[in-house]
Amino acid sequence: MLKGLTPRREAVLSIIVSEYIVTALPVASETIFRSYQLGVSPATIRNDMAFLEEAGYIARPHTSAGSVPLDKGYRHYVESLTNEAELPLEEQYRIRKLFREVEEEFERWLKLAATIAARLVRNAALVTLPKPRQCRFKHLELVALQEFAALMVLVLSEAILKRQLLSFEESMTQERLTNIADKLNAAYSGLASSEILVKKLELASEEEQVTEAVIDIMVTEDKLEYEQPHLEGLRLMLGQPEFAQKDKMLSIMELMETKDWLSSALAQRSSEVGVQVVIGEENRDETLRDLSLIFSSYGIPGQIDGTIGVIGPTRMDYRRAISTVGYMSEVLSGLVAGVCRGD
């Protein structure tokens, strides 16, 4: 039993949440009495519902209507599920089979993961690229464009590719640029930006300029929390009854078109391991307060991680969403570990 409710009141709350998730209709005491064997009269059930309403777990849209869960009710319900939510074994098998059938390319894996999660929960799903906690220098190329200009192509850990135009005060031949690139590749291979900064190396002014550009790119990359995620199933989410009002739908679509919406959405993520759930008013961004987010990190703890999650109305199948996100996180973590081992 969770703190603050008797077993029967907890059962009534669970029934209301479960019924409302399926039907999107207020749940009446008569429905609970007829459909569930609680061993008490309709009047007792009404008393329990009155208690739950007064305590802020449920509400009645109209005086004569049944009850719908509030965010506090969903939170109570979710906390009772977290330890028991697990995808059926046959679905786990099907998911692993799908991953074995696609090419071994991380972009394809992430798109597949988002597509599977969206279909399983009938809502939107997102997956971000796995990102190292601190990017490392792998390789640098300098390509002459004009007499005083060159293109810098920088490859960082996890195949992150960055390009930048450089202007020099002196004329630069391709041979000179290649020599600079060779020298810096030999000196910086495998280093983080902080390690490059403290490395004692005699550099000509052009070599210093290239090094500063490399450090700037790496520092910026390290500060990035999330890149644009793979997002699937937005239509499934917006097809829910909660988004029948055009203004609600448009505000969510506008939010998801912005660059930093994911950082805002996951601002509450804690250092806890496993699936985390943010419900309705718990969201800091006002536009997200009609939504719930279920998400989890995946990857190699302390080294490289990404995020997988699902987004939907607060009336979502939390058991299904938690089990889906938890299992997909396991699958993606295994794939990341295999790539890092060179499997």
C-alpha cells in the first residue's frame, strides 16, 4: 500500500485511472460497483471517491458526472507500477528480431527504436543520438579553398563531424595545410579539449589558430545537452481526444519545432538510473503541462549516453509506456556497448 491511502481506496483510484486511460470518459461509482468485485456497496465506493476528490487525486468535470484522475492520482498510480512494468516476452523477442534485420548503422537503429516505441504506446516517441560525456579529438583535415582560406574538417569521437571555414593572414598552400593537419593529428589524437589546452606544444601562428578553432568546436559540443532527436508518432499523439482543440495541437507542434524544447522537457531528469516519469504540472514548460513524459538514459554509464522516451497526454497507458521505454533502453544500451567493443 502506498502512503496515505487504504488498500480499498487505492484500488478505487487504480480502477478510475485504468478505466479513464482506456475510455477517456469519466468513471462513475456504478461502473466500479458493477464491473469490479470490491465487496462493498455503491455508497461506500461513492464515499471513497469523495475522499479521493477532497485529497486531490481525482475530480468530477460536472456535478453529476463520474470522476477523472488528476496529476496527483496519476503520480500515485505510476509509483505503484514502476517495479512491475515489463514488456511481454513475445514482444521482447519481436523487437530484438527487428533490430537484427536492419543494417548495423546507428542512425537506422535510432529511427527503428523511435518507430517501435511510438507504435507500442500509440503516442510520440523520441530517441537522441548517444553522446560522450566529453568529446575527443580523432582526426583533422585542412583543405585549401582560396589563397587565404581553408575548410577545416574535424572528426570527433563517436563519428561526430564538424566543418568550419578558416581565414589566414598569410597565403596558405595545400602542402602547408597538410603539414599543419599532420602535426596536430599526431599531437592531439584521443585528447579532450581540456587536455589539448594544457598540452605544451611549440606552434606557429597558423597552427595556434587551427588549434583554437578545434578547442572552440569541442567546448561547444561538450556543452550541448541534446541534439535534434528522432521523433516518431507525433500524429498518434495529436490524434488523442485531448488534442481535439486546434490551439492545443498548434502550441505543441510549435514547441517541438524549436531547437531547445527537449532540454526544457527533460529539465527535471535526475541522476537516478532507470525509467523516469514527469506528469502534467510537473513539467516546467507551460506548453507541456497537458503532457506526460516517460524517458530513460541508455548507453554506457559515465562514458556515453543518449535518451529514449515517449510523450503523450497525461491520460496515457503508463504501464505500457514504462515497460516499453525500459526495454528499449536495454536494447539500445546493448547496441552501444557492442559498437564500443567493436562487435
